[in-house]
Amino acid sequence: MTKTVEFNIFRGSEGGEIVPDTTRATLGPGDVFVEISHAGLCGTDRLFRTKGIALGHEGAGTVRDAGGAVDQFRVGDKVGFGWVQKVCGHCDYCITDKDQYCTHRENYGTHGFEIGAFATHAVWHESMLIKLPDELECQYAPPLMCGGATVWEALTSDGIKPGDRVGIAGIGGLGHMAIQFASTLGCDVVVFSRDASKRDEAMSLGAKEFHVLQDGVAATGVKQVRHLMWCASIPPDLSQVLQRVAPDGTIHLLTISYQSIPTPLLPLVSNGIRLRGSAVASRLAIRKMLRFVALHGLRPITMTWPMTRDGIQAAFTTLEQGKMRYRGVLVGQRHLMGKPAVEVKR
């Protein structure tokens, strides 16, 4: 037997204004009704602000109801969700821990236009929800479900080993988590940034070296890295970046852009350097990442706003002005408990 549920969402609009709305969804036998307590603001959300869809794709909250066939979750469980909304479960990618590349997957922005994280609730199939560790506070979960998953996948699926020299370009929503993960995994972490004021913070997060980029170029004499995580908000200038990567090394492209970049073939081919894209992570990888985070006490650095129209617009403004340190989190009205509208947390 199915059930219809009604809840509030925030949509984008052609002019970029945030539009409150109410929607309905059917709660099927395998579906879970989640009350959203926290939602993350990802840089990718800027691409959807001018669309008329439910906004937000990384969230956390509490199970409030479930279909009769649900057996993984109970009312009161804390759960998280991310970019991928549905996978087939039986293709080659799904059965080999790469279900984020499922040939039949449904992602935020291409499917489920009434389901977002900027909302009071959402309906998800139980197979796509992740149970949160008891040690992890819900407010930190949304940034991990997307940005954290993206850097975790790159750091753990391509043969990176403890002691490897790993470069991280950009200390932002992705980069500050990449520094913590790579350092805790035992890597020799080297940070490249255009902002010299971030040196102390990068070192406190686990970096061993910090180099300021001038016009996209690091100072000469910097030892090459074996892996370079490109976490900066702008695409790389490969004519400069390739010089920083050791032969047989890898450049991991982790940010999304519609911009094309020239690729110098001679240094790429002659040095055997790989360019590798990476999209979030599989469900299994996300579970492992959350256990890792809980075990080592790692947390994203967040700024919080209330999950209201004005709060969402203020968070977008901070993001677009480049002032986000480092992930925006929207807090559901029932969970504000008198906290200030903007709060920076470590």
C-alpha cells in the first residue's frame, strides 16, 4: 500500500531567486520519508539556481516514516544522501563498487526534480540512503556526502599509498577536506593556493608544505608531486600544472566546469601522466569514508545559515563572493535552537 506525503521545498528560478513551494510524493514499499535537518551548499548548486527544480543535493536528517518493505532503516535513524538518486544494482559498475557510474543511474539535476536537500523532507529509496555513524553530528554530514565523497574516492581508488607526495590545489570546499583525508591516510601533503593567508590553516589541517600560486604558477624549485588533486574553483592551466607532476603521476580533476582546457600532449605523453576525472563515490566508499571520519574525529569546516529563503540566498551570496570557509550548511528550522544565523565551526 502506498502513501502520499506533502512537504516544503525551495526551488530555483530563471532569475536566480529562491522560491518556497510545497510538493507531494508517493511513499512506495521501499521508500523512506526523511525529515531534513541539515543541507549542504555545494559549488555545483550554482548551476541549478536558475532552474525551476528543488534545490540542493547533499543532505542529512532523520527517518520519520518508511514503506512496508523497508528493512534497513527504522523511524529515528540518522541518514544522509548525496548526488546519485538511483542505480540499477546489477550492471558491471554496480557490482564492482563503482555504482556512481551505473549506466542507468539517475542523478540530481537530471531526475527527481521535486526532491532536493533544501527542503523540510525528502523521499528516498532505502537503497540510496546512508546510515550515519553515531559519532558524526548531522550538521557535518552533508558536505561529506558530496565534496567529501569526491576527494575520498580520488584518494582511495587510484593506488595512492602512505608516504606518496600528494599535491592539493585550492583550499576550499573540496581542498580543506582533501588535506585532512590525505594527511590522515599518511601522505606527504603539499598545498598550492592563490591565497597566502591560508598557509597556517593548511598546515594545521595536515599539510607539510604550502606554496603560493602567482598567476597560476608555483615558485620554481618545488619538488614534483606524484598525485595532484585539482580542487580549485577554476580549471587548471595544464601547461603550468604538468610541470609540477612527476613522471607516471596523475592529475585528479575534481571540480566541475563547462569550460574547455587546452591539453599539451607532448609533456603529458612523454612523461606518462594521467588525467583522471572523479565523480563523488560509490555507496560502499561513502560508508567507509564516514567510518574513517568518525574514527579519526575529522570534520569539515562549515558556516551555517537557517534553511529559509533569505538564509539560502545569503549562503549563495557568500559562496559567489568567494568568502565561504569552507562549506555552507543550511539548518532546518526545527534544529536551529536559537543559534545565530551564521556560525563558523571546526
